[in-house]
Amino acid sequence: NAEVEVNLSCSFDYAYFFSDGKETELRPEFNSLVIFPNSQEYIYESVKSTYILKGNKIEFTLFIAGLNIKKIYTLDKTTSVFKEHIYFRDDKDNKYKYKGIFTGKCNKSKSLF
């Protein structure tokens, strides 16, 4: 059986950082997210890896080397709400602290060729 490929175009509309308690509206910048449901793999920001299912949500984590940043992404398969939860590692205790969230949507897209 051939692997099913779901092509999505995702953007974030709002950002919220706990430090200032303000929600900021963003100008959408679209990123490609490819989901492979049969193998539970994804491609996002040039990274191909596996995701986990939590109820109706797909979840995956990316680490940004050298910047001590962890990003946890969730995509609700029904509502198409896409979130990026941002954590910064504290040098004092080496633990990640939740700093903010980007919220947006994903839409199905067709490959140009």
C-alpha cells in the first residue's frame, strides 16, 4: 500500500507571551506541513520525524540547537487549529519553562507539480 500524504499550508495568526500578558495579531506567513497518517510521520521546517496522537490532536516536538528552545506543536484534526508552544531552557536548573504560544490554522493544499 502506498503511503497517504496530506499536504497542509499552516500559518499563525496570534502570539501570546506570558511575560507581558498580551496577545499580538500576526501577519500570516505560511509554512508547509506534510502528514503521513499511515506511518505517523511528518515533515515541518525541513525536519522529518514521527508524531504522536493525543485524542484528536497530532503532536510533535522540535528542538532548536544552540538556542535552548523547545517547540511543541499540536494540530487538531477536526478544527484545523495549529499551535506552537514555546519553551526556553533555564540555565540555572536546566529545565524548560513555558514562555508563550502561537495559534493559527492549517488548510489542505495541493502540490504544484
